[in-house]
Amino acid sequence: RGLLPHDHDIDIIMMTDDTPQLINISHMNFSSDYEIKVQPQWHIVDDTHRSYLLEQGINFIEPNARLFHRQTRYHVDIFPAYDFNPLYANKSIENIQSENLTIYDIKYKWFSYPRSWTYPLKICYFSDIKVLCPAEPEKLVAFLYGSYAITTSNKKCVN
């Protein structure tokens, strides 16, 4: 599989509990080409209650973070996945791993799916770049976008 020729960014999902690690990395000068911006209100689950913070370079309320190329401004959107469904509960106080993960789908509705569709992560190649991918990416894509999206784009490239 490869990059979508009509898309200017890449979307990834990361467990929301790992966001503090991104905050630490964002304070480091880890690259002269890239920077990470973390939405300071990332801990607010409902992003309609978040604010744009343009003075801090935060021109987004969702996702939780973005990895930007400093020159082109192309970016990777880092969306949160939760161990709980925010519609029904706050984070569990028990140290029991949920059987499901919950994310926002493309229509901004909560979508819970089996954790086994994501974990264990597996090595795959994306445009010849070795990356970690969900255990069952086809199931995720089909559920979010429809089964046609596994092999077909809704965009047509024209030269």
C-alpha cells in the first residue's frame, strides 16, 4: 500500500495515555526539519470544548497532536484512541484493560471496535517505509470507510 496522492496528510491513531510522551518530545529539539505540536487541551475528550491557541502555533482543536514538516507544513495527524467509550464512562478506575478501543470516526461519532484489530501491532510497509500497523488494518478501514475503501479511493488523479 502507499500514500494517497490526493491527501496532504497522514492520520494515525495513538493511545491517549501516551500523549504526555509526545509533550516531552515536543520540548526537545529532535529535528531541524520537523516539529510536534500537541493540543494543550488534549485531555478534554470532547474537542468541541477545546480552543484554538494561535499564539502558540496551535491552529487545530483536533487531533491531539500534529507532526509538521517545517517547510512544506505537510503533517501527520495524531488522533487519540481510548480504553473506554467517552459516551458512557470516564476512564476506568480499575486496572483492567478494555476489550475495546474507542475513536472518533470520520463522521465525528464514537466508534468502538475490538482491541484485537489493533494489537499486537505488526510490521508493514507503507510506501516502502517500514512502520508498525494495526493487527487487522483491513477490518478497521472497512468499518470506518466501507469495504470498497480497502482497494478503491473516492478520488481520481488527473494530470
